[in-house]
Amino acid sequence: LPEGLKEIGDGAFDNCSGLERIDIPNSVSRIYDWTFEGCTSLKEVKLPDGLTELGEGVFKDCKSITKLSIPQGISVIRPNTFSHCESLKEIELPENLKRIEANAFEYCSGLEQVNIPENVEHIGEYAFSFCRSLKNVSIPYGIETIEDYLFYECESLERAIVPESVTTMSSGAFAH
């Protein structure tokens, strides 16, 4: 993609099943909804440091991505952003992340560990459901509600650290 590109629109590369790698130029600040959804061969993604917005479902069904580093400018992981990224094993989340919305990482069955930054104030329902390889998770202090089915069917979960700030444990939060 050319340097100077500022935004990538809704579904721009939707279902480009032959796409294996993409380097997004540093000039891009916004990637809109469902941009790379269904790019099943996509293995390598370089996100620009200046990125400030990742839309809903941007990488949904990108089954070949194994590792991603989210730039520091991202404060919200929108719904379905990484859902069904079955090969995703490592995700580096930015320190200033505030929200992880519903279904953000559902069915990331290869994800073994996630370090949720201390600044996260909300984690939506089903956000990590069906992450069957997830072994350890630490929920940051300040979270008050463990939303519905947050870690549903995380059958490998061995350790979950829940802070004293949690006052509500919703339906099926850790159910298997």
C-alpha cells in the first residue's frame, strides 16, 4: 500500500483469501469495519505506529495470523475484531487500552496467554469465549463486572486472577 494513504475503508480486502502479508503504511490512522475479514491466508500484518482506530471485525476469520502487536494509539478493541483468528497465539495489547468489547477474541483457539493492560476499564461479554488454549489470565483492578460468558469454554484455563474490585460475576463467566 502506498505511503500517504490515510484510511482503509469498510471491507476493502474482505475475503481476499490469497492475501498472505500486508504492510500498512505509517500514514494510515484508521482502519474501518471488516477490512480484512475472511482473509484466511493472511499470516503477517504490520500495523502502523500512528494507528488510532481499528474498526469492528477488522481481522475476523483471518485464520492464519499467529502474532500481532497492537499500536499504542488504540484505546478500544471493537466487537469481533479478532474473532475466529484460530492460529493467533500471541497478541500484544497497548498499555493505554481502555476497552475490550464483546466477542473481540472469541474463538481464538490458539491463544494461550493474554496480558490485559492495567488501564482496561471494561471487557465485554464473550470477549474471550472459546479460547480453548488460554491457560492464564489476570483481570485488571478496576473492572467491576465479569460480563456474561467472558471466558466461556476456555477449557485449558488453569489460573484466573480476579481483583477485589469485581462486584458482579455474570452468567457463565468461566463456564465450561
